[in-house]
Amino acid sequence: MKFYWIKTHYLIKKLFSGFVWDLPNKEKKVYLTFDDGPTPEITEWTLKQLKQFDARATFFCIGENIQKNPDIFNKVIQDGHSIGNHTFNHLKGWETPTEDYIENFKQCEIEIRKQSKIHPEASALKSKLFRPPYGKIKFSQSRILRKMGYKIIMWDVLSADFDTNVSPEECLENVMKNVTSGSVIIFHDSVKASRNLEYALPKTLAFLKENGYKCEAI
């Protein structure tokens, strides 16, 4: 038995109603999201898949990875995808003092703002989106971030691509069986998730297109 929800339970959404879990609509729009990049081994491949299906997504980037891979980060922006903050060092909120967590968040924000000077016209860099690594954040941390104008983006459908005990076929099934109009779907453009992502993402994009879904950025 897995310890996480593949389809986020409505009681969780209700309990944490201040977070964004999905974006309900009647136009069959869904929202693909990718955590942990930019990563040389997989992010550029991910961008190619999205372009092939004319899909837009949201990338929640780790500040340290932006710093190490600015060219790939620039490619994400140039391809018209949205950018979100995922802390500088992928910190687990529950285990980190609030002051340290916010400081780490700000370090990531600085890296993103550096690109804003290079691409002042990029709307992707103007949105204030944050996703807590591991989906774990203290109330004190979320309160500060929301006061700073950030939306905390969680997810409605978990692909579980990061789990090495989940097969590529199961990863794909997790998405196809649970996606609905308005779903926020979480993948990871990381080395750890790459085996599952390389199998599941192209098939997910094909499935969504065949079933009339449109992939948009948050």
C-alpha cells in the first residue's frame, strides 16, 4: 500500500483550502507540472515532448539547478512555459525552521529574478507560484509566502514517477485513470524520475490530445 494519494482526496483539498490543488473548468484544460529541474539529462527532452504536442506546462525549479543550468532554464522560458519556485536546495518544510526555509526560498527567487532582467517580456517570470518540495510545508511558512503574494500550487493527480518501486506502466495508469478537467498533474524532470517519465509523458500527452484535453501553463 502506497503512503501517498494518487488522486488527491477531497477532504485534503478542503482541509488545506488555501492551497491550489486543481483549477476546475468546463473547457477540458489540464495543467502539467514538472518539479526539480532544470536537469541536463531530462529537461530538454521534456521540452521536446511538450513542443511536439503543442502543450504548455509549469516548471517548479530548484534554485541551485537554475544556477548550474542557466541555458536550459532559458530554454524553458523561451518555449513559453510558466516558472515556479521550488526552494534553492529542495528543502523539506516540516524539518526546516521557518526562517531558514523562507531564506532558502528567497535564494531561489533571486535566481529566477536574474532571468527576469534577461527576459523582461516573459510573463512566465512574473507569476508568483510556489510548490513545497515533498508537498510538506508548515503553516507558518505558507502564511509568510502567501502574504508575499505567492500561490502555493499542490496537485490533483500524482504520477509517482519519482518512486522507483512504481513501474513506467503504473506511472502512466496513475495519470490516465485519474485526470479530469482542471487537474494539476505532477511529474518530475529529474534523473531519478527519468525512467518513468520517458515512458509515461509521451503517452500521457497522446492520451490527453486524443481525449480532447488542452495542456496549459498555470
